[in-house]
Amino acid sequence: MKTAAQKFSLALAVFAGLLMLVAPQFLKNYGLYLLSYWLVFIIATMGLNLTIGYAGQKSLGHAAFFGIGAYTVAILMKAGVSFWLGLPAAALICFAIGLVLGFPALRVQAIYLAFATLGFNTAVWLVMRNEEWLTGGTFGINNIARPSLFGFSLEGNLAYYYFVLAVTVLLAALLWGLLRSPWGKAFTALRDNPIRAESLGVNIRNYTLLSFAIGAVYAGIAGALFASLVQFIEPGPFAVAASIMMYLMVVVGGAGYFLGPVVGAAVGVVLPEWLRDVPLVSNWYLPMFGAAVVLLMVWLPDGLLSIPDRIRSKRAAREASQARAAAAGRIGAAS
């Protein structure tokens, strides 16, 4: 039997799915672009949520994988290679580099690991900016084509939006299956207590490396989709600031919550654009956005999706307190 909360969540998911399918039909090009941009960041932060929220590793290098995916597809397509070969190539390259980046996590943790990944992001960004023979440097790579699928062109904004939506749903389903498998339980055990996880037979070395590698694959795929979405890439969107923003999206949405990237990416991508068009706010939307995020982190350090859990915890604590008071009253009356 499903609980009322489960039924409500299912109904909400169905409604949201229908809205994502129908609403774009009535949007103009910029609205379609913004929704596609949001979906791209959902994919990227799903991978980061696996690394941070489920495996408990600190990473500030996610934008580097995002950029590697984008540049891989752009360079290969400029060389005449199909997008459908460039996309898996981007995923494989990110997987391999993600494995390598995971090795520092075997030696250092917490803030030291964050600084190690930040250094990696800076190094990759410098390669993108300075190696003009490969990346175009600050001039970037333009005229990146959008692919065709079974003879149907995805060049139009609406067609490409539905393509990105389908990829997002597919990758979310794969991640959902992964998290419900023994692998997902091993990642969670690694996050909660690595020593206890190892004593229970979890190979913390392998799962640490895999958390970085799988997270990197999601970022690489997102980067490939991003390149075809904007059709021009240069090093700017892949700097350390972008990694910090992705980390913020995960934390604001709720690290370790499956739908956290959906909410976090909406806050990081859609909310600033909405504030920019609000009367009396448009000139101050960035400071207001920053202040809102600071307040959110003060009052909800576990993210927006932790609100139902906090309400349940407070209700349970109140009921327990009332039960103790009633029990004490009965004991006092009996004596």
C-alpha cells in the first residue's frame, strides 16, 4: 500500500512530466533555450550529487569535466566526426580522467581534496585558454552543429529541447537504478563511515574512484549537449567559478536527495533569469540572489528538499515530548 506522501509525490511527478512535455509548445526561443540550459545543468549536477551527496567526496573540479565533454564533441565534429561518435567519446574520456582524479581522494579528504580538485579545474581551464591549436583559445570554437536523429533534424530549439529532455530522463533512470542497487548502498556506506564500510567488505578504493568517474561521465555528457545547445564554446563557462556554482546547486537542492539537482539547477539557472525581469528588482537581482542563497544555507544547510524531513523530525520530537510528559503525569498520579 502506498502512503499518502508517496501518492502525492507520484501525482506531482506525473504533473511535472506533463508540464515539461506540453508547456514548451507555447514558449518562444529564449524560453526553450533556458529550459534546455536548465536540463543540461540537471544532468551535470546529477553526477556531482553522486560524488558529493551519495559518496561523500568533496569536488570543486566538476566544470572541468563539463568543459572536456564540450570541447571533445566540438573538436571531433569540426574534424568531420558525427555527434553520435563524439558523445560516447566525451563520456569515455571523462570516465578515464575521473578515475585518475579520484586517486587524490584515497590520500586526502575534506578541504584538502576540494583544493586538489580545484587545482585540476584550473589546470584544465588553462589548457582550454592557452592551447589555441586545439581549443581555439579565447576565440573558442563556433558553428557547432546540432545532430540529426533517424533522419530527423534537431536543429530547431523545440526539437533539441525534447532531445535533451529525453537524455535527462534516461540518465536519471540509470542513476536511480544505480542508487537502488548494491552499488548505491556501497556509496552511501562510504559517505556515512568509510571505516565501518570497509569492515563490512566495501572496497572503499574502488567505490571512491567510481564515484568520481561516474560523476565525470554525467558532466561530460552534459558538456556535449551544452556545446550543441549554444553552438559556440570558449573557456569562460568552464572556470572554477562554474564548479563552485554547480556545487552550490547540489547543496541548495539537497545533497544526497535524488531530486536535489532538479531543484538546485532551477535555483541556479532559472531563478536569476526570473528575478532579472521582476519590476524594482532587475537592477539588484544578483545581490538579492546571493543574499537569498546565504540565508538559505543558514536556515536550511541540508538544502530545500530537506524541508519535509525537518518537519517530520520536529513533529516526531514534539510527539515524543508529549508522550514523555503524559507518562510522567501518569506516574505522578499513581504515586
